[in-house]
Amino acid sequence: MSAPTTASPAFSTFETRLDVRPDDIDMNRHVHNSRYLDYVLAARYDQMERCYRMSMADFLDRGFSWVVKVAHIEHKRPLEMGDSVVVRTRVEALHPRGVRVEFEIVKASDEKLSAKGWFEYVMVHADTGRPALIPEDIAAKYAV
């Protein structure tokens, strides 16, 4: 069975704190734009295990994986060496074959928005890479 399409402000927001690393810095002495996407990915991996109680390893054990279909990011303020960030993510919509996740990255010291955006993830069969229907038990874990 497939998960129903759901869009609800009732989905939970989760947070992960990360530190800017020296290798995140570009020639302009601030965090390179591609690292913001890495921060969201790191936060999602953390939150999958800690908050949804289903790690990426659990998905792989069941023969599933996630791929990014679309990534959208709006940069607001630069991050620099020595900054810590809080990455907040929230499932915005759950579809039969995927999920839309909104995010924001704020500087931990002052809560000022550095970047925001969203990802469209598609669940795939790990062995073939073909789209898969999200099982009901997984949809239920994401619907918190």
C-alpha cells in the first residue's frame, strides 16, 4: 500500500547543531555555498536516527534509499569560521513515493537566518535505483 499524500503544519520540526569546519571555508573566507546542502544532509542523517528512529542504515537494510530530486536554497547571510549553526528541518509534505523537507540554517549565536530552502526526496529501491512506494510504517514514522 502507498502512503497518502499529506501536507500538514502538524509535522514536527527537528534541530541539529553543527560547527563550521576549516574545510567549509572558501576563498572569500566564508562558508562555500555547497556546504549548506551538506549541513542539511548531515542534519537529516542525524534526525533520521535520533528523531524518526529509523537511520539510513535501517532503510538500506530494508532495501530502500533516498535520492534528491530537487534542491532549492536561498542564501541570506554568510557563515564564517568559528560559527556554529542550527539546522532545522520539517517534513512539509509526504507523497506516495517521496517527501518534501523544508529547512533553515541559523547562526547559533544570534539565531539570524543564514539560509533556507527545501528538498524533494524520492524513495528508491537500493538495488535498482527505481522509485519505490513508501511503506505505511515508514510513512507513519515521518508523520510525527
